[in-house]
Amino acid sequence: MVFPPIPNREYHEHFMRQAIQMAELALASDETPVGCVFVHSGEVIGRGINGTNASLNGTRHAEFVALAEIMSRHPQSILTTTDLYVTVEPCIMCASALRQYGIRAVYFGCLNDRFGGCGGVMKIHSDPGVDPAYPVYGGLFREEAIMLLRRFYVQENEKAPEPKPKKNRELKTEILPVTVTQPTAAAAKSNMAAARAGELKHQMA
């Protein structure tokens, strides 16, 4: 997957740094280091880290944890003008929920090459469906997001269904680069259409 340039990158990096901080908190809590923040009108309205180990609940992904916080204080409609910043591409489950909730846009760090729902494996965010599509932008602090995951996976995880000994594993630091190019006409059109669909839905609400 090729990451297109992100407009106003410095603005978005500010919030992705906060997502990285949440992922670091997850790592310190013996959770898979994925963190996220939801941003509305320049303000963070929800934060989340993975909570699957502590809860023994496979649905407690960072996005769902943050969404629960948002729903406790705001109407669901606020998500139509809210952006998500998450260290790892949302999985298929989360990508589907985000689409049903009408999220405005998603910015992520590294690809989820096993369960990604925003282009890594499937394109839940943009495939034809009942709910409006949403645009996605990847590659923000990609290296940091990858290294957090690697630091976790060289540790022992006693909560795993089948724990595997990892004493001889080494932390790899080499990260292959991702080519950043101008988006193709089709990709640009898809993101533009997703953004316009979100705006139209908001206007009709």
C-alpha cells in the first residue's frame, strides 16, 4: 500500500503524537501497544488504548474504548465532524464500526497487515455500502508505531491463548521504507468522494 501525502501534515502530527503516547501507556500496561485519540474542532474528545489483556475481551480495542468514553458525554452525531488518530490501521471490526458511526476521517501510523480494514487487507472504509465512506491517511509516525509493536511482541504475553516462549527473540530495528507518492486519480477521487459524502450526511442530519 502506498501512502499519499497528507495535507497540513504538521497539524495532524500533533494529534498523532498524542495517540503514540496512549500506545506507550498500553505497552507499559502489558497491552498490545495501540493508542488513539478522537478530535473534534481541534480538541480531543476521547482517548483509548487496547484493553484486551486486562479484560480478556477481544473487542476492547483502543477505538472501542475511546468511543465508549465519547458516547457517555456526547451524542453519536458528533462523530460526523470528528477525526480519528490511531497508531495502527483500524481492524476490520473497528473500520466497520467507524463507518456506521459516520466518522469524518481516519489517520493512522502503520498498516495492520493481518486484519486491516482500511486498505491493509480489506477496504471497509470505502467499499460500496449503505453507510457513507470515509477517507483514510496512513504513515504518520509509522516507524514509532512499528517499534512499539515490536517491543511488545518480543515480550512474554501470559494472557495469550497459547503463550510462546520468547527468551531468544531479538528486537529488530530495521524498518523498510514505504514509498510516498502523489495519489492516483482513482485514489484521490475516492478520498474526495468519501469526504463529500460525509459532509452531505452532516448537512442532512
